[in-house]
Amino acid sequence: MDFDYVIVGGGSAGSVLAARLSEDPSISVCLLEAGGEGKSILVRAPLGISVMVSGKPFPINNWAFNSVPQTELNNRTTYHPRGKALGGSSAINAQLYVRGQKEDYDGWVEKGADGWSFDEVLPYFKKSESNQRGESELHGASGPLQVSEQRSPAPITHAFIAAAEGRQIKRNNDFNGDDQEGVGLYQVTQFHQEDKKGERCSAAAAYLHPIMDRPNLTILTHAHTTRVLFEGKKAVGVEYKRKRKLETVNAKREVILSAGAFQSPQLLMLSGVGPADELAKHNIPVLHDLPGVGKNLQDHLDYTLSYRSNKPDMLGLGLKPGIQLLKEVMKWRKDGSGRIASPAGEGGAFLKTSPDLDRPDIQLHLVISIVDQHGQKLYRGYGYGCHICVLRPKSTGEVGLNSANPMDAPRIDPNYLSDPDDMDVMVKGIRMTREIMEGPELSEYREDMLYEIGHDEESIKQAVRERAETIYHPIGTCKMGKDAMSVVGSDLKVHGMEGLRVIDASVMPSLISGNTNAPTIMIAEKASDMILEKPLLSAERASEQVSS
């Protein structure tokens, strides 16, 4: 089979690319996805995250990766769920719509990613977005991605916001507005139109599912890509495994890797593109020695303060919560409201751990259930917790190979807390959050803490080493830039190769200050215009497009 463009990975970036490139009927596109179509009830129902993310008793729409032992986390391995379906991780995430801070993108330019400043990416955020609040200077209203107000935030969430305000933290009604700092409700990637109101709006549901019958678009699900095919240093297709058979598909113009921060570098290395020493360990012939492939892995490490509660107006386990959940299912099926529509992480905050800082350096997620070890460890009854993460960690890790077998998982080493500054910020963040969680506004909900920790610095550090986990934002392993360790240029073409791009979260030079799904969608929107050689959107053109 011959196509103009072959896209590997139907996640947040791949869904956007397949939809945008195939808008031109003269262009043929093939999208390969290792998972299914991402249309099941577990994906459509926002609370389905509680079943999919844990990977227990078996993975559903989830790669369910694990890291190597982490030295600074008492040599624990960390669990890394990643989406395995059309929509990728947007099919199993908490749906929070967060862009990060202006300075994040301006910082990318300082790192050599020309053309990716905030003013230059804002038009693509707006292009992608259909915000329930309507069009504004910072928001779009007619894009494919539905961004909604939460339908039924729980009382505990409002109490958390009040507790933060009681600690002199200002209310923020738009974390994607002019100023990110403050406490409030998250907006979510959820349908707000009548026929799908309250359903998850994954990248696939937004961009791909409505146009899957386009004659110039071929989508192959359950197709696991094994390597990129080259003629010299020109990418000409890919090999993939489907129904136990190895097959190939040819690309007349480009191969685009959109397999994510773990698997895009893995595919490059399996194909002979990457650090020569890593390839030599697995007897993979070196096509192109590119030392930055797999390096610069960054992720948000997260610690959770969890509490038991006797209040039934949140999520829980047991007979009474089970009966309650059945009622909530009926409510959701009727009008898209209730607990089934909850992102679980309903409220949040972006805070400065020091008044000397010019912008927030920690993020909080208030979750209306007890989430321990990603939901792998369950508790009867009700509870809630607040997640704390360091927004701009200095620690970096890497992705490598466990073997030359493409069906094996990549070797993932986030190298958490290798820079001691990250632990210092985490300790400050936990102390600030504990003040909120122990405020009088939450007293009617609060019973005992799930894991008691002391107030002294060493006790907090010990708790972090024992229980901190990822909050699912890996990036950077095929970073944009011009230095010797960059993998792609600002056009997202792989250095030293032809006909090959990487377009996903792996190209981010540094981690943004927030959740990574919306920025990944933005990257693919901007990249689509680059590939099609369209004039790049300006803020003025984006506003015209939204209003037209």
C-alpha cells in the first residue's frame, strides 16, 4: 500500500494530524494505531478512567508501562499508564484542559525552538478549541475539541476551594487566562453539545471519529509498528505487525512518528536512528548516530495527601457506594450529569512556594476519591485526596531499549529527584497543601489521613520517597532544538534524515507548567500547517477563523 503520509500512533497528536492532512482530498493518509478505535463506553464515560488507568486486573486501552528502579524513590519502580487506542492518552486521562504558562513556550524559543513562542502557538490552541464559554482573545469557540465547564462538581470540591481561599489564595476562574495562579475548577475536554453532553471528548472523538469514512484516509487499528523503513537516510515506509503477520506500508512523502514520549524514541532506535552505544547493546545496525534520541525525559512527579471520609457525596467502594453509582449511571445516561461525568480531579490550584517567584511552581489536583498507587490499591468507603506536583522539575531521565524486539516495552528511567531542588520544592508544596487540607472548611469531610506523615522536613522527604508517583506527563525525548542533543528542528523534521518527522509530546524541549494533553494537540495543529505549507496562523487570523 502506498500513501502520501504514514502516521504512526493515533493518539492526541496522530488523531489531529490524520484529520488535518486528509482535509485535502488530493492527499492520501494512512494512520497506524496499536490499540482499538477508542469508542467503548469506558472511554466515553469520563469516570471510566478509574477502570482503565490502574491496569488491573488487566490493561484496558493502556500500555501499562513500568520504569526501572528509581534510586531516589527507595529503588521503587514506577507505573506509567499510557493510552492504547485511537485518542491515545486522551482516551484514558482526567480530561483537564490546561495549556501551561506563557513563559514555558517563550522558554522553548530560548532553547532553539524558533517559531514556538506563546504568541506563535496561541492561534493553534484557539484553532483546536470549542470552548463552552465562547470566543475571546485567549479562547476559540469553533474548533473540534470541546472544552466544557464541569457538569456536577462535588461539594467536597467547593469546600477545597473555600479552604484555599481561607488561606488567602485567590480564586481563579480560568487557569488558561492571563494569570494561572490561584484556585478553582478545571475546565475539561468533554462534550457540551446536546447529543453527547457529558461524554469524554478525546482527540479521536474530536478529530477522527467524525471523518473515519474519508476515502483518502485509511486507519489501521491493532497494528503495532515495528520499525521505520529507509532507503539510505530517507524514510519510505514502516513495517507493522497485525494479526500475527508482518506487513509494510509505503510513504511517498513522509513518515510521521506520533507514538509518544516513550515509543517514538523507541521506534527510532529500533530503526537504527539514535545513540550508537545504545544501539550497539542490542546489535542494531546504526543508520544514523543521533545521541539525543531518548534523552531529556522529563515528567511531573506527584505526591498525594489522602483522607478517609464518612460523607457519601464523593466516590467510594462498597455496597452503599455501589448502589449510589448505579443511580449516577442513570443520571449520566439521561442528561450527561452526575458523578459519571466527573473528571475525578475536579478542583485544583497553581501556587508559588515562595513569594519571590514570578509564577507558580506547583500544581494541585483535588480528587473526590482515594487514589493510591494509581487505583491499584483499593479501599472500602469514601475518601478524597490532593495531588501535589512540581511544575518545572530539573531532574531529567531517558528512554532506552530493553531489547531489539519491537514487541517489548521500552526501558523507562525518569530519574526522579536526581536534582535535589525538586525535592525541596515538593516539600514546600506538601506543607502548603497540608495547610489547605487541614483547614476548618474541610472539617466536616475530614477523618483520618490515609498515610500519616510528620511535619518535619525529613518525615516529608521520607514519605515522598516511599509513595510519590507520576501524574502522567512524560515529554522531551525527541526534543526540538539546534544543539547536539536535539532530535528534531523547529519544523519537527529529524536531524540528518529525510522524509521523517516526530510530532507529539516528545518534541517539547522542556516540560510545560501543567497537564500536557492540550499542548500536544496544539503541536499537531501547528505541525499540520507546516507540512501542508500553509501560512502559519497569527492571532488575528485565528480570531477571524473562529468567528467565520
